[in-house]
Amino acid sequence: MLNEMPDEDKPREKLINRGAAALSDAEIMALFLGTGREGLNVVELAREIIEKFGTLRNLSRASIEELCQIHGIGPAKAAQLCAVFEFGRRLAREPYSEKAIESPEDVFELLGADMQRLSQESVRAVLLNRKGRLIHIAEVFVGSGNESLANPSEILRKAISHAASTLILVHNHPSGDPSPSQADHQVTKRMKNACEAVGIELADHIIIGCYSRANDDPYFSFREAGLL
């Protein structure tokens, strides 16, 4: 068990003496979990969790229910892990509250990695102030089918409630091909008209896909393509 480990190998002591960079992923997670379960110390439990989900990115998207399916993880520990990962996501977004989002590359840097791994379609509105700085990212739909994108009113409610002057519509294609469908074109036109009606700028509609031989870019920008 953890108590049987040399003090210099225990995660907390190791961090204090050698710095956080010296810790493995499992050791860092062990500090969040605090305790293991019968037969496994906390580092071994953390290692088991990481192996179950395959990658830290997959783990970071796990729900409370999925985490609680692991023996030794109850609602309290699951909530703590979810909070830690959400804190990390917010930290990654923080620079864009201080500098403007000016290009599709900025949007991809902000959301690309997160949205590429999703098996379902996610529709998000990136809300900006008058200086182009990030106010909020609102997920307005998770599921399948293009009908979700056809209702601009829900997206505009989010923008208005956050006093946004500009929004960028972003959604992923789980297939990995970012090429826009006919429905995507139609939605973009409807969204542009709806934004103009309430005085909010639709800066872009970006579709997140993946790199492939057929795709030079892992995303498609309606603005860059001259379609907005």
C-alpha cells in the first residue's frame, strides 16, 4: 500500500521535493483522489482509471456516471475529477479573454482537440465582445442530425444573455470530413439572417474535422471560403 512506499516516492512528497513535473499522470491523479480501494493503493487505482479510458483526453470527457462505474470511485471522487478537468479546460481558454480571436486557426486551437474526439455532433457558439475577446463558449446541442443547427433562436438567446456582440458558430463532423453539407450551407444562411436581425455579427461558421489525405486542413471555415 501507499504507506509502505518510501517517502520520496509518495506523490505528495515527490511533488514537494522535486516539483510537479516529476510526477507521472497516475501520481498526479492520485493527489486528486486521495485514497485507493481495498487491494489497490491510490496510485494503482489512478493508473487503472487512466488505462480504462485510454487517454487523459478521453478521461477528461467522462461523465460522473461513467466514472462511478469504476470500483473505488464514488460520486464525491467522480465530481472532484470532473471539476479538475473542467478547471483545466477553463485555464486553456483564459488567454482568449485577454487577446482577440481573429482567425479559424484561433478557434481550432481553442476547440479543435476537444471536438475531434467526440463520437456525436456538438454545436457550440463562441461568444465574443466588441474587441473580439472570448466571453463564453455555449454548447447548444449534443446529438446527431442537422436539425439541431436549424434553430438560430436558441443560439441567439445564449449570445444575448452574455451580451455578446459577435459569435462564431462551431460544430464537428464525427466522420472527420469537415466538408460542409447542403444543410450546413442552409443553416449558415439562416444564422446570418437571424444575427443581422438582432445586431449581432456572425463572424464565421467553422466545421471541425480531422487531418487526412483528402483534407489539407482539419476544419472548414465559411468565412475563409467566401461563403459568409
